[in-house]
Amino acid sequence: MLEPITAKNKIEVKPSEIGANIYDWIELIIDINGVTDNDIITLQNDIDSIFINNKDMYVKEETGLNEFEINNYIKRNLGEISPAAKKRMIERDVVTRYSDIDNSRIVTISRAYISVKLFYVINHKLKDNIVLIQRISECFNKIAFYDILRVTLIKVNKVVCTSLYKLYQCLNRFMFGDVGYSLSRRGKKVDVAFTSVNSEFECNFSNYVINKSIKQGMLNEDKRKFVYEGILGMQGSYESNAFEDVEVNKKFVELNDMFYLIFLEHITSSFLLDMINGETTKVLRGFKKNGIKQQLGRDIEKT
């Protein structure tokens, strides 16, 4: 039996000690510049070789960027794209995607960005995928005007519990700013249906955006009882300087290290102990023991 973890000593827990996760999905993104659609076509053999030699099975397809992807790209670029340019990206941009057989990992390669998106229907090793996206980016080095604009890491954590009480046994309610729940604990009649808090900060030349929310809903397969979903979304970006030779691997590791510290601030000491042990009685859905395949499915329907 492990010793209890306190608010003071939980920062001493190393990532390697944790035996479970609450990831919903993770995305690694490299926004790029100086690349044309013809360059993407020219690099196909080099990029294909990375996946051909990979032990996992992949499906390759050529598509276009969808509006959701372009909108996210525009947000990362602070809206510096005209409506006409957006229309051209949708209609003309050549996009190559490599997907695992079970669609748990999708690699997207375009002239605007490279991304590796991981869906936690199975557990992924982030380190391996950092190596993967770095190898892909290195294929672009032969392009004369190729430049890395930014490196972005996104992690979305999600848990579903049968009550707010159990949810806040997992998540630090003070970090989620749920005033309604605090009042209800003091005897006030409060029906908490939704709370959301966003924050941004800069650290070590990287920008971080933290989005956290609690919402009430019902399971798709059982609409007789309310459940509560807690989401902690983290996005970290490093903007490169002009002519900077960006160390992709190093930047992703730095962003991920900061994410770990942010994550520790948002969970309770008792839930951290559950994650170390790899088992919990607090969570209905979202708690995944490392190495165990999960069942794909939407969790709750917002009321």
C-alpha cells in the first residue's frame, strides 16, 4: 500500500510512477512555411518509407483539409488568413493522411502543417510519436524555403463520474472555479449544470492556454440519471524566431513537462494515488489503465 500523497509532496511524483491516464486525445502539430503542394508530392517517397518500415499497419489516403482543421490553423496563426485564402485551402490544398487500422492515430501532412493525432481508444507512447513527427519534419529539410513557424502540443483529459461529489474527488474544484458547487456544499439550493474557466500564460518563451469545464449530462445508453463530465484541455505552443533551427523533439518534451505540472495542479492527491495504483472507484468513464485497450464511444450528452 502506497503512503498517502499530500498537496505538498505530489509534485515529487514522477510521470513514470503513474499507472493510468485520463487522456481523451492528444495532438502534436508543427506549423510550417515555404512549402508548396508540389513539394508535398515530391516528398511522398521519403515520407512513405517512414510508414512502410513501421511495425504498425497504416492506411494512406489523399484528401483535403476540412473547415474544422483550417479554422484551428487560423486560430494558431492569430487569424492572419483572408477568407479567399481559406477558400483556396479547402478547394486546392493536397493533404496526405496515414491512419492506423483502428484509427487510433492519424498523421496529417499538408503544405501548412504536419500533425499526429492520438485517440486514446488505446494507450500511446508520446515519446514514440514525438520521434515520428520529428522524422517526418526532417524529410522537409531538403526544401529550400522550408521553415518551422511553431510547435504545438494539445492534450485533452476527460473523466465522467456519477456525481459532482465524486468528480471533485478526482479534480481540484478550486482550480475549476465552481462557485455553484461550493455554495451547494454550504447548504444553498444550487443546481450546477455547467461551469467553464479559461486561462493563458507564458513560460520559457512558450504560450499556454488552459480550458477546463464541468458539465451535467446523461449517458447515451441510459438517460434516466445525470452524470458529470470534467474536461481539462491544455495547449502549449512555441513560436520560432526568424531563421531559428527549431529542435522539434526538445520543444515537445518541454511543453509536455509543463503539461505534467499543470495536470498535477488540477487533480486531487487521492486521485493521483489512484492513478499510481492504476485503479479507482471514483470514475465511471475515462480512467484508463496504461496498456489496456479502451472501447471507443461518446460519453455524455449535454443537457
